[in-house]
Amino acid sequence: MNKNFLKAFSLIALSAILWGCRDKETETPTPVNPKINLVFSHKVGDQEIVQGQFYSRSQGESFSFDMLKYYVSQAALVNTAGDTLYFTGHNLMDAFNANRKKASGSIDLDNAQMSTFNELIFGIGVSPEFNTSGDQAGDLDPAFGMIWTWSTGYIFMKHEGQFIDSTGATQPLLYHLGTSRAYQRYSMPINIQLKNDKTYDIHVDFNFAEVYNSPNLITFTDNNVIQSSGSQDIPWISSMVQNLQNAFSVSSIQVK
Amino acid sequence: MRKLSFFVLFLMTMVVASCDRCKDNPQEFQPTPYTLDIPSSLPAMSIPSTNPLTVEGIALGRKLFYDPILSGNNTQSCSSCHIQSTGFSEPYQHSTGIDGIQGTRNAMPLINLGYQPNFFWDGGAADIESQALGPVTNPIEMHETWQNAVIELRNHPDYPALFKQAFGIDQITSQYVVRAIAQFERTLISGNSKYDRYVQGLESLTDQEMLGLQIFTDPMKGDCNHCHVLGSTFSDFEYRNTGLDSIPVDEGRFRITWNNADKGKFKTPSLRNIEVTGPYMHDGRFMTLLECVEHYNSGFHYAPNLDANLYTAVKGRMSIEEMEAVVAFMKTLTDHEFLNNPKFGAP
């Protein structure tokens, strides 16, 4: 009886100590900063882009995508107090690679005066401080082929495919956007309240009906191969930079 | 119970200690720092903090520089067009790539690169590391992709270990390939020519060479000194239109800046070892140094962006004797120690 009591007591005591230890750990859990995934959908109007498929536009042209790659850089959320909280560096996106459709990061809410954010901002391309050397790693590794080697700097966006002109002839379409003139940060409204220990999937539509249409009409028949390689491309670059502002929109937000 | 707690505490300490140990891992990566031996004729060289010189890094860069593994069909290396005996340039007007296609510009000498602010004839490459990216992928040069080049290096019997020793990395990336090459290139320092020894009072110049030096610096005669600043690197590394053509065939610096004022401008090259780095000019149009001097004497064209110093220069201001003297002076800039240094040759 005595022995059994001692045994039982020891067991209870041991459990209590171990439980206590565990309790201590769980009592003050370190909050995990909210994780944010910017998930991109590549569309022409309402249709999700399919590789090789042709999409018609009002100018009597239709066009396709064999490749669509671009950099999303230094994404940030801005709260109602005006705090800008960055959550990504440079991410290479690829419309036809399932592993390259999102840019992710986390935000430390201790750095924010309030947790309601009403603006999403990100750059398309490589920001000036990273665009002056090819001596870089990660998604900026020159091996991804997104860099010009005769003039140091990254290709911000590659759209390669074909287009059918108004006479029905099929021609190549090759657009490479880049140079310091092309770097722009795009802003869009959002309404999101961030909480620790949560993951937010922010779905962003990248709409190519807008990229080549508004406010500047870009017709492929006039210029189907543009590589940002000289001053003759400046008007095209300016048009693209303006049009891209209309091409992005937040379609939905999922909280997990 | 106390024993148990102590035991638990001991276990935890062990776990934490062992974690700390695996983080550091000091045995593997201990490259030997390398200090450049810079001659008194040249200033200190600034080395980027991201790519400090090490014995292992330089040796790796030298091996890569001479290895055709970086070209599309493994037939050409950097050294194919940058040959030590000709100041790491090539004695042809234009170089031929792996597919038999020729470029339109003359292969640049690789001398004292660590002092240059940017690279290529038009300054398109922002640092030595970025410069090395270009020729590897250019379809008319080594015609390789960096993706392939890196895969070949990863599968090579020697390179993974050499990159590990030089940079402490487990997987080779293009970033470390260009860093290694840049380290080797920064060691290609030339500052021990006859002229340098003359400045140091160790050797004397001939009468003709002395006359050449005088013409070189005389603003009413050669005025070479204006851009090829006497001493040190013998260049200010600025971009100028020197009137090679009234309408430039190659737009030069304009291609990079898209600024009309830069049309037909090219970088002032160093004159060190100029005796052996011909043909001359960005397009290799002149075979001899005398042709170059004659160009600045009377051959230049009045292009819209012609450099102001040439615009105001009187044509035919130098006699043939004076021009030959300038050439004789330029030949005192040859550094035989540099051109024959076994440390710069194939490993």
C-alpha cells in the first residue's frame, strides 16, 4: 500500500513536472508573423491563359503565349496609418510553371501602427539598387536567362509567342521589357486585416487584355519584336509602364 | 527527482551545444586572403567587399579563364580571345566565336581592370563580375547558356571541391563563377614598363623616346595626355567620339545610355602594353600605332559629337618625326614582366 502510494505519487509528481515543463512552453507561445502569398493568375479578360492558345483582340489581331516570365519585386502592404511593410524581395514568376506563380513573405505586425491594410504595392521588374550587377543569387541568378549581358541589367518581363495579323498571317511576337525606364511600382486597393499565426493568399489577376490596350493601344502589326534595346523603344516602354497599372487587380483573399 | 531534473537539464544543454556546433562548421571553408602586390606606378585598388581576393578564388578563376568548359561546344575559353602575350587581347581585327561568326569590335586587353569603373568598349558592363557574364552567352562568342555551363561545372570531377574551397558553397552557381574569374582578372596588374623604371630613376629613355614624351604631353602637339593621362593607368576611362567616322557605324556608348550626345563614343583605352595589343580602335581598323597617331594628327572626321579637344586641334600639327617619336614613347609602356608572368598563364 505504502509502496504503491509512493510509486503512484512519484508517477504523478513526475508527470506534473513534465506537464509543467510543457505548460511553460505552451503558455507563452511565440506568435508567428502573418504569412502572405501573392498568387498571380494570368488572364486575357476572363480567360486564364493557356500556353499556345490564341486570344483575339479588337484590332483584328490574335496572339498567343509560349513564354510569360516576369519579376515581382519588393511587394508591400500599406496600412491606414501609412506604414509600408515589405514582405518580398525579387521573385521570378512564370505563367507556365506551377512553382513560380506566387511571391511569399511575412509581415511583423510589431512594426505596424495598425493591422488593417488598404493598399498593395509591388514592382514589376528589378528595382534600381539590384539592377546594376549580374553578381547575384536566388531568383536574380543570371542562369535564369532574365539578364542582358551586353549591358548590365535584367529583363523585367518576357512575353514570347505568336500573333495573327489582320491578313491572317502568323508571325512571331517577342516582347522583352526592361531598363531603368521600365521599373515601376504598381499600387492597387485592398482591404485586409492581418493577424498573427494566419496565412493570407492574396489572389492577383494579371490581365493581358489591359497590358496591350489601355490606356495605350499597342498593336503587334506595327512592332512585333521589341527588346528594349535602344531609344527607338522608349515610347513602347512608356506605354507598357502605363498600361501595367491597369493590368493588376486583387480578385480574392483567402485566410488560412 | 532532482537527479532527473539535472539529467534533463544536462540533455538540453547537450542538444543546444550540439546545435551550435553544427551551425558553425569551421573546418571546411578557410580560404587564404590574398594581398595584391601593386607597383609604385599604380594606386591602391579597391576590391568589392562582396568578393574579397583569396588564393583559392584566384586559382579557381585562373582555371576557369583557361577552361573551354564555359563555351557551348567546349572549344573556346576566355583565353581564346584574351591571350597573355598580346596583353590579353587578340592580334586580329575581330574575334571569331565558336560558330565561326566574327564580332564587330576588337577584343579588349585585360590590363589593370580593377581601376576601371565599367567594362566593354561602350561601358555596358557595370562591374568585372557582370562583364564575365556576357561573352559566355553571346551567340557570336562562346554561345553557351549559364544554365548549361553551371550544370557542366557541377558534374565536373574537380570544380565542386574547388568552389567549396574558394567560396564555401555546396552548389556552384553563375554568381560564384563570375566572382572567381573577376578575382583572377583583378590580379592582372601591369606597372613595370621601361617608362615606370624611368620615372623611378632606374632606367633612361632614348632621345627619341624623350621627344615622344614631350609631344605626348604638349597640348599644341600630341595632346595624348588629355585622355590617356600620363602615368598610372594611362586612361581617364571617359567616353569620347574621336572622329573615326563622320557618321558612326557603331553607335558605341549611345547603345547603353540612349543619350544622343553619346553617339559614336567609346571608352578611352589604357596605353599600357599598347605595342602588343593591336589592331587598334574599337573596331580594330588600324594595324599600327603610327596610323593611330596620324588619325589624331590629321585623319579625324568632324562628327557631330567630335570631342572638343580634337575639334579645336589643328590638323597636321605633328611632323612625321614627331609622330614616330610618340610611337617610340608608347613602346616604353610595354611591360615584359606582365606579358611573361607565369602566374597569369594557363594553369
